[in-house]
Amino acid sequence: MIAAVCVGKRCRRCPEWQPLLDALPRSSAFEVPCLGICEGPVVVLMPSDRTAAGTVLAKVRSPKARRDVLLATQSHASLSKRLKSKAVSNKQRLGAMRRLARGRSHGDENGQASRVERRATVG
């Protein structure tokens, strides 16, 4: 899985934001502009092949939640109960995914093409 971490002002000001960013390996995580949820550190977990919709998690603050995000990015296991409880509503998820697609339309610094570019090359 790939983790997209929000770098909006409110998320960045949380004291738990930097430890979250440090815990994730740079190969499986990237920073995205504000996702519009603004409830502590916000993370979007997406499958590596991006065939399924991502899961948007708000308030990823505790060390155990950071550990669960790290485990989710390293393995293809399902999300823990702790992370499932941090998932946002469908309306907020759709808005965040729209912002994510808009903000990452030119690919990311890791060389991964965005959803828009993948759709253009596939279809």
C-alpha cells in the first residue's frame, strides 16, 4: 500500500505529524496538499496498483496508530480495528480523493504517475 500524508497547515502543526512522517519509508509514502479534513494528521492508504479506492484516516496520532499505518504500507493485510475506527465518512473520503487527484495530477517526486496520468495511458 501507498500512504499519502496531508501537509496542510493544521495537520503540520500537530505534534504527531513529524513522527508519523519519519515512521513511514519514503518509498511507500508521499506528501500531498491539504485534503480538506483538517482533523490532525490525515493519511490516505491506497493499494499499490490503485485498483481500489483509498481509505482516508483522520487523527492518526498515537504511536500504535502510526505502527498500524506502517504495517499496512508494508503488507497487504487488512486494516486493524484501530485504523478502521479512524476512517472518515464516505462524503469526506470522496472529497479528499478528489483533492488528492487534483493536487497530484503531475505525478509525485517518487516517479509514480498520478491517477489522471494512469487513466490516460490505460484508456
